[in-house]
Amino acid sequence: MFDSLSEGLQSAFKSLSGKGKLSEGNMRDGLEIVKTSMLEADVSYSVVQDFMDHVTEKALGKRVLLSLRPHEELVRIVHDELISILGPVDSSLHLKQEGPTIIMLCGLQGSGKTTTCGKLSQLLKEENVKPMLVAADLQRPAAIEQLHVIGRQLDVPVYSEADNKNPVKVCQNGIAKAKAEGARVVILDTAGRLAIDEELMGELQRIDKKVAPDQVYLVVDGMTGQDAVNSAGAFNDALELNGVIMTKLDGDARGGALLSVKHVTGVPVKFIGTGEHFDALEPFRPEGMASRILQMGDIVAAAREAHRIVDEKEREELEAKMASGDFTLDDFKGMMEKVAKPGLMGKMMGLMPGMGQFKDMMESDEAAGGIRQTIGAINSMTMAERRNPKVIDVHRRTRIAKGAGVQASTISQLVKQFEQMKPIMQSMMGTGVGDRMKMMRQ
Ligand code: GDP
């Protein structure tokens, strides 16, 4: 996401660095590159223009031109400006104290509304809030069944009426049912079209007027670039939007549309969708996004991801083992099995500062094969060997290698690396790095 933008900005800043004092002339060259990269990243022209006006004014100030590290000052200015146009932060669903909160999702067909219904339900369930889904997309033949499938997967009730052709009525009946069953949130999955048309807008306006939802969210497909911006404008004119959810920000590089959609609608970006699974919905954080744009990385997001896959108790046990030097090859294997999930290593690398370039390498078959081999080698060892690999002699090394289908040298290398790693882990845990890592995860 935002790859071309961050690459462009990085080269812009590189061209500014190392030149000693800046002149207004070469600062303008750098700013020109920033502008081109934003346009390439699919940020719409008027937004880039606005953005550049603000940044240029600040970048040409005396303080920046005279500073010793002007490129760092420019990074800071661009970063702050990105945060300011991406903000404010508001990923609250603004749940009411009394009665169900009605959330209406709208957007073009295929934007990810139905999937997002599932993702929001999962989020609410994690907070012990009872949701109910209402199938108000009566246009797309399979939409009702799709919502029922999601409901069954997540164990969330779905309200639908097979023969009712009036979406307003279906929503009203669904809300009555939700009230009767004590659901705290009702999510209306409304119809979309392939392109915006008056009939669709009329239908949504009728639901909006008669049902009076508490929150109306526009779901936009982040992969469609300028189309996303145009449709956002049309929905924003027709409805009183409360927020935007941008989906599919896991796949495409030109995520700059997010900046434009924010600019066009003026409402907060609530969440971003980063995958097809129900847990792939992240509260939107402008700082994280701005940092990603600048390739400074988002360590907090990486730490959160790690936090999600290793539970608290397990982590504390591992940290204690590392600190005391009791960390075994078996523990090492356990950690590898956790992070060796498809896509996760690459994702984590992509979030680290300057590590974006290694992302593809970590996703490669070679890397996955290496991890599999290491896990296989550890599996071929006895428990005593896993606890203390120093006891592995030449004879055992050959046997283990044979069992795992690798060279004997691979086993010696693994043992050597593990022995080297242990004291490093121990000192890291002992010098408070563990505590700092803990703080970062919070
Ligand atoms: P709707 O027509 O607006 O209800 O769209 P759907 O919810 O049916 O989604 C259309 C397609 O987009 C489906 O294949 C979803 O799996 C996919 N999708 C939805 N959200 C995301 C996302 O955040 N990332 C990715 N990669 N795919 C998504």
C-alpha cells in the first residue's frame, strides 16, 4: 500500500540530503518529486494541489532552509501534513446506551459491504456487544445467502425476508426483531450497483429517511483509485455520511485514493480492510498510515500483530525462559511455526522501517522452505537434544540430517546459530529491552 508514494518521497528526500545547505531552488526540485509521486499514487489532483500548497509554504520557511538536516525537516512537514489531512481519528461506532444502534453500510457493488458486515460483527462480538445483520441488498441475487453464510460462520443472527421487495420494510422489520431479541447493534447491508445510478441513490435515501440510522458508513474499494473518489463524491452528495471504511488496502500499491476520499467526503476514515478474513479490519490511524507512506515503518502495528498471534501467558513464559537462558530449540520451533504463517513474515517486514524491500524475499518459496527445513530438523531431534543441542555428536548429527532430509552441515549450522542467539536473547531480556518491547505492544 502506498508503495509508489513512499518510494517517490524517499527519492525526493535522498535528493535533498547530503547537499549541505539548501537553496529555495533545490527544495523546489524535491517538492516537485513529492508532487509527482502523490499523483502516481492516485491521489487526485485537487488534493495534491492543496497538500503541496501547505507543504511548500512550510518547507520554504527560513527554519527549514537554514536547518542542518533540511531533509529531515521536510519529512516531518510532509508527515505532519499527511496526518492532518487523514485525521481526525474516530473509529468509535458511537453505540447508544439505550436500544439498538443502527449502522447502515452503503457503497458500490463489490466494494466489500457484505464482508465488512462480518468484520464489524466479529469486532462487536469481541467486545461482548450483540449484533444483528439485516439483508437489505435485494438487488444482488446471492447477497442474502452470502450474509446468512457469514452469520452462520460467526454465530450472529441475520434477518432477511425472501419475498419482500421493499428494502425499507425489510430494514424496519429487521430493527423491530433486533429490539425484541435485545441486539445492541443492527447492521444494514444495503444494495450496491456496479456504477452509481439514481435508482440506487433513491433507494438509499428512502432507507436513510424512513429508518434514520445512527451511523451511515460508506464502504469504498481502495483498489479502484479514482473511481473510488468519484463514487465517494456521489454518495456524499446523496447521504449524510458519518464515516468511511476503505477496503482492500492489502492488495494494491496505489492506496493514495484514501487521501482523496477523505478530502471529498470530509468524514473520518473509521476502519481499513486489509484482507478477506473477518479479522482483517483495522481501526484507522493517521500516524500509522503517514508513517507507512514515508516508509518509516509502523512498529506499533507489527508489535500488535505479534501480540495477536502469541497470547499473553505464552509470551511471558517465553520471555522468562529467554531471560534465564532456558530457551530451548523446541521453544524456537514453536515461535517459528507461529510466524511462518503464509503472508505474516512479509507483512511484518513490510511494517518495519526500511525493511519493505525484503518483503518479497521473506514471502519467497526459498524462505518458506528454509523455515520448513529447520522445523523438520528440530522434529528429528530427541527432547534432550532440543533442550541442550550441544550433546549432538557426529553420529547423531548424521542421523538427524537423514531424518529431516537435509545436509549434516545444516544441522551444525542450526545448532551454532542457536547457541549464538541464546546469550543475545538473554541479555536483551535482562537489560530491559523486554520491558520496552512490552510497552511498545500496549
Ligand atoms: P459487496 O458487493 O459490497 O457486498 O462486496 P463483498 O463483501 O461481496 O466483497 C467483494 C469481494 O471483495 C469479495 O471477494 C471479498 O472477499 C473481497 N474483499 C472485501 N474486503 C476485502 C479486503 O479488505 N481485502 C481483500 N483483499 N478483499 C476484500
